[in-house]
Amino acid sequence: MNQKPVISARDVRMSFPDGAGGRVRAVDGVDLDVARGEVLALLGPNGAGKTTLLDILLGLATPQSGQVRVDGRSPRQAVRTGTLSALLQTGGLLPDLTAGETVRMIAALHRDPADVDEVIDIAGVRPFVSRKVGKCSGGQQQRLRFALALLPRPDVIVLDEPTAGMDVSARHEFWQRMRAQADEGVTVVFATHYLEEAEQFARRTVLMSSGRVLADGPTDEVRARAGSAYVTVTWSPAPEELRRVPHLAAAETEGSRITFRTERADDLARYLLTETVAHGLTVRPASLDEAFRLLTEKPTTDHEEVPA
């Protein structure tokens, strides 16, 4: 039996004045269901509508049309009851308090907060718990915001660029901690510019551009949407030989190495090895970065769902 989604958005639309008498469609007819315990990455170029959509999911903005429900409630009701929490990039921290004082002060505002010491440890705040917030690094402040997001014991956490300001090691540590929350059944929705984070940590990826959903499905399958693989060989073909290569979407030459983009990697590899003198063949799947660039460059009239 299909489980009722914990987040449900239907035909959500939001636009803003463009300064020239018209309007910019920030979110343009988005439909989205998120299952309980799912980890979903929201990707797209600047202006794609990611942050506006997250603001709507959090009740910080009201859509001009459409409906959003979080665990059967409006987003604001879900925040008020502690079902929904967020880790945003900026704001909300007092520089003269220590990290520990900040967590304890915010915990006092909740009706039934999680244990403060437990939250401090889960979020990795313990090493700088006595440091004033104004003296904390950007990455430490993000870990502190993570601790605050955990205080209401949320079922859903929304993250907007959660690892901004963190180095590679800190980002990895943060996602280990966030993965532990997901393993306990917390639903995680995050927007990020670090495409490797989506590949490593998101089970599902939604690509957005110009306020619309371009692709939505398991991360590996979204990655494959832009061309399933790249086949690279050592070969110096004549122009007519190159024109005969089948199953070819694009080709790029660098010295004696040629890289072919294809949706039929096995058939292309078989042709190159049996019908040409090409050698040194390697095959790799398209990266999410390549899928991201190719899909957002393509014009679209409707979003494409990737079958699960």
C-alpha cells in the first residue's frame, strides 16, 4: 500500500515584479510529493526557483496559486507544531551569546524540546560550545543552526545550501550526521550548489530551471537523462569514419583521444572495438554535473519524470 506523502505540493505558482512592468515566474506550476524518510536534493541554476519553493514549503511565502501540505497541515502549522524545521544559510544568531547559550535559549522557546546536550553532540557543536557565536566560523555557525533545527524533534528538515562556508572535511562530517537523521526516518529536503553532495547523499534528485521541474527521480536515473554514458578511445579516424559511428549524441577530440556521448554505450563500444582500430576504450556514466548542465540548457515545455 502506498504511504501518504509527508510533503505534497500541487500546481504551486509564485511570481514577482521584474522592474519593467512585467513579472518573473519564480515557481511555475510545480507538483511535488516527498515520502516520509526520503532524502531529496533540489538542484538548479541561480534563478531556477529553488529558494522560492523552499520558502513556500516553510510557510515563509504564500503561493499565488496551488497548495502545499506538510504531514496534512499547512506549512506554518507544521512549523508551529515542530513537525517541520529548517536550516537556512543566514540569520537568526546573536553574536554575543555562546553556542551553548544559543541552543539553551532556543530550546526554552519550544514546548517539548529535544535534550540540549544530545542535540549539541548530534550536530557537532560540542568542540566550540563555549565560543561566542560572533567568533565562530561560517561552518561552525551552520552546525549551530543544525542543532537549533533539531530541537523541535522534526519529522521533516528543509536545508538551503546547508554546507555553505564549510571546507570539504566539514561538509563530509555534516552529511554523515544528516544521514544518521535520515536513517532514523527524518525526511530531508535540501538545495545545494555542490553537485557531488546530491550524488553522494540524495536518493532522489529534482532538477529545476526557470521555476519548473525538468527531471525528477532516483539520482542515478536523473544523471542518466542527459546521456547515459561517455565512451573514450584512442583513435584518429578520417572524417568519413567518424560519420559512420552509430549511436552518437556528441563527440569531443583531445589529441588522439576521442570522447563520445551516447545513450547506447554497449552498442557503441562494440562497434568501436570490432569495426575500427580504436583501442584503449573506457566507459563511464554521465556525472550529475553533466546532466545538470545539459538538461538546463535544453528548452522544455513540460517536466519529465524518471520512472522509479
